[in-house]
Amino acid sequence: KDQYIGAMLGLGAAWKLVPDAGVRKVTGELIEGTLDYLLQNDWNVRLPPDGRVQTSFLGDFPKQLALLRIGKTVKPEKYGAAYDKVAAAAELAWIGVWFSSFDPIFQYYKYNLSHAAFVTALVLEESAAQRKRWHDSYLLLWGAVAHHRNAYFDLARILAEPPATRPS
């Protein structure tokens, strides 16, 4: 699951930030293949040879939403309706962040993964109302790590803000 979030963050960023047609073609195909695989397997990552579930995105709806947001950006005709149908759930994305902030040391990487999902969704989101849902939940995540002096979290904080309000 960790690798999927990281790879999709990179692919989504490359698709958005590199306007080259060749880059968009390759990143779009990789995003579509990954998202199709997850959707066809009910958000489970299965391993050969027996197809047992190695990990799952089930129950981790903020990451599912972020992945669908990437899909909607790259192929709105294919993934847009699926994202729009469940997008309002971003308003509840704070719940997992709130519970995980009780123990900030256990599984510290959870903050890296959550930032990848939230920032991806925030950077790609075009709807002001939906962006507010994401941002409100993100602020709880930021509150848990703001004092950590972590360059990745600080960069994520800058990217999470609309350009007009980004901290300098």
C-alpha cells in the first residue's frame, strides 16, 4: 500500500507538472493501469501465485479518494463519476488522522503516507467546496507534525495551500 501511494503521488505530480505529451501518455497509462487493478480487486493488492491479499486500501477511504482524484484528473470520463459519487467523504478524512495522532511515534511513516494522499488530493482538486473538505482534514494532520521540522511535511504544507495563501 505504501508503494502504491508513493508511486501514484509521483505519477500524479508528473502528469500535472510536466506538460509534455509523451510524459502525460506514459504517466496516464500507468495511473490507469494501477487504478483499474485496485478497482477490479476491490482495493486489495493480491500477490501471485495464489492471489492472496497482501494489503488493502479498504477502510482507508482518504487514500482511496486521493487515488480516485488522480484518476479523475487524468481520465475524467472514466473515473470522474466514481470520485464525484464519494467525494464528500473527504469531510470525514480527519477521523483517521485524529486517532493516529494519539501516538505520534508508533508507525511514524503513517504521517508520510497521509501527507502523500492529502497533498495529492489538494493539489489536483478543482472544486473549491471539495478542496475545503480536504483542507480542513489536512489541517488536523498538519497540527500533529508542524513542530517536527521535517522538510517533507513543510513542503507538503506549502503545496497544500492555494497559491494565493501559501506561506513563504
